Amino acid sequence: MEGQLEKLTISEPQPVVPATAEAAAAAEPEHAHPNPAAQGTIPESELYSVLPCPLSELHPLLPEILRKQATQNIGCVGHVAHGKTTVVKAISGVHTIKHSHEKIRNITIKLGYANAKIYKCDNPLCPRPGCYKSYGSGKEDNPMCLRPGCGGRMRLLRHISFVDCPGHDILMATMLNGAAVMDAALLLIAGNEPCPQPQTSEHLAAIEIMKLSHIIIIQNKIDLVKEAQALAQYQDILKFIKGTIAENSPIIPVSAQLGYNIDVVCDYIVSKVPIPRRNFTATPRLIVIRSFDVNKPGTDAMDLQGGVAGGSLLEGVLVVGQEIELRPGIIVRDEQDRIKVTPIFSRILSLHTEENDLDFAVPGGLIGVGTKIDPTLCRSDRLVGEVLGAVGHLPEVYIDLEISFFLLRRLLGVKTEGGDRQAKVAKLERGEVLMVNIGSQSTGGKVLAVKGDLCKMQLTAPVCTNVGEKIALSRKIDKHWRR
């Protein structure tokens, strides 16, 4: 059985049974579940008083927003050991490998995050690309230009969250979770290896299906090869991306270890990757892609802090003190083996972006939301796949889906008999078990029926999503899930 990443659209799914009899009897969907956090709710007029301007006038490039919060998510994707983490560190100064298993093996296993500010010198005589410079998110707004004799000051142009994705083939599900919040991507290709490598092809297919049209190709490790070899690989890259969404993307030779051409990357991010249009006036909706228990072992019960949910706001504005809801929430099975869901209600106690504390958070960038949720529910990424937002305004929760799908013609990144890496993709079959990625949720799905390009599927775990949402499917091939 062969599988490939597929583009799908959810339509006419069935909601999951509410968790309680009271919820099932409720007539209004906005009050379908009791909300213990709603007592003592802060009035909306007071809640949004911390904004620098009216909600309808907010913009991602407002200085009050840009200096504290990233407003753009850029993913670093590509084959394992091609330098994704090193490029992120060269731009942001942050090493995203933080977990013990990652440090031991020196590979990215979980999604890594780092924020960076990109500046441009205000002296018109300061030449490109040296007039561009990147710093960590804690840098002041107008540092001096470091070019000798310039005398100009740097002007803040972009504040970006980088999502460092694992490149190993068995961690593609993690990569797809990160792709759910990306606005653009840096595709890393090592200059000292043949192009393309298996996960180079898979990651490009993934970001193409996620409709990421803004891609910058980084030809990394250029310091390890001779000029003729680098030029030959450049031609290989052009052949590889021909006919794909990355066909007209710039290709930048860099050495992340030496910091060579990092200023060129900053130049292209500013000039080639536009700020996405954001809906600030919509009710807030955040996709959770990480969650943490920040309490250290042995902390006294009276000093315990609530759990932290990390992710990216898709729309709306979150404010400290706001009442929030997480769906699907707590999932259990009853005596008849039916799935029951209970939403989690809480209040925002704090908002963070790396080194900066926030009074409010806007769409774009990665933020941490400090809550009053039991920290055991947030430990070890247990909230990944949840959707966080205003109480009573989140999408419905589903377990049965009807999808319209599209199969890629060829299988990427897998060796088959005879050495053919481009085997044909088989059709979906009734009873087949797939891995389904919806937003940041990864769950199993059993195919119930297939007719043409339509498929009915039952998930092993409920998801909170909208009709029309893009999802991705994976099949198990040679003990690994393949798109």
C-alpha cells in the first residue's frame, strides 16, 4: 500500500455528542456548556482598553505591536541535518534545540521556536544587503548601524517567529503540525549533498498543499563545497523546483555557521514575503501547537501556576483577563464506548512572546498563553491540537468527516523495489486506516466509504474545526507514515 500527501476539504461532518445531559439539552449553541470561568467577567470595554487604538484600526506594522510581538510565522523546512536549526540561530540568535533527547542526538524532534527582529539602516548611503540586520526579539527599536563609518540608525521593519521543523522522515506529522501556522517557508538544501533528498521532496509537497506561496530556498553549507560544485547543485535545484509552487522562488547560497549571506536572507524576507492580511475584529481563535507545565518538581501547592498553551492566533485579539474556552477539551469514553467531550474554560493570566510580556496579542507570531488550567492537563504538549478562543464562539467538534480529496500522482521520499523513488500512489480503500492532520491535531482515521474524490471517515479522536478546512492524510509505508 502506498500513500502520498493529499489535499482535502471537510464538508457536512457530524458533531460529537455533548459531554453532559445539560449540554445536550441546551438550545443555544453559544451556551452549550456550563462556563465556571464566566463569573466575574471583565466588561469588554474595559478589557480592550489596553489596545493602542480601536480594534478596527489595528495593523501588524503598528510600532506598539511590532516592538513586542512577532506578526509573521516563517517555517524552516527541509531534509534532516541540512542546517535548519543553525539558520534559525544565525538569524535570531536563539538555539531552538532545548530538550535533552534533542541535545544528545543533535537533531530537532519537537517543533522549535525563535523570534527575530529585522532592521534596515536609515542611511540611504548604506549599501544592500549590508544595510539589513537581524537581532533577537529583545533588541531595542533603533540600534546603531554596525557598518564602520555609517552613523545611521536601524529601523525595525519586521518581527518574525521562526518555526523550526524536524527533518527526519518519521517526524513528518510534527512538521505538518507546524505548517498549520506558517505564513511562508525557508526551504533548506545542503550544498554538500545531492538534490533533492527524500524529505526535501516531502516538505516541499507539504508546504505546497498548505498553499504557502512565499518560499525562499536556502542553499546552505556553501562553505563546504567548491564553486563548481555549488553551481552544479544550483542547476539541480532549478530542475527540482520546476513545475512546483517554488519554481520562481529565490535561491540564496549561505553558510549559516559562518553567518555568510544572512543579511541577504533578511533582505529577501522583507522584500519578497508580504505581511499576511489579518482579521483583528473577528472573535479570537488560536491553534495550540505546544503546551507546558511551568512548575518545577517540589513546588508548594499554594505556589503552583496554571498551565501554558503556546500557538499562533489565526484571527482576533486576545487580552489579559479575557475568558477563554478550549475545544475539544477533555475527551472520555462512556460505557457504550461513545466519545464524550467537555470543553475547558479558563481565564488568561498572562501573554508572552519569548522575551516580552504582552497586555494583548494579535494574529501572527507565536505566543504563550498563561492560564488557570490544571497544569497536569498542559504537561508534555497534552493540549496540542486544541483550539483556544472566546467562550461560545469556537467551531463545532467532529468525529465523522466527509471529505473531498486530491491524490498526488507519485510517492515521494520512499525507496521502492528497483530503486524507483517515484512509485504511483494507490487509491483510497474502504477500511484503510490513515493518519489525519487537521490544524495542529494528528489523529487516526478509518475510511468508511469512497466514491470518486469523496470519502467518509471516522476519526479516533474528535477535532475542533470549520467546514472547508484543509487537512492532510498519511499512509503507513515501511513502518513510517507517508504523505
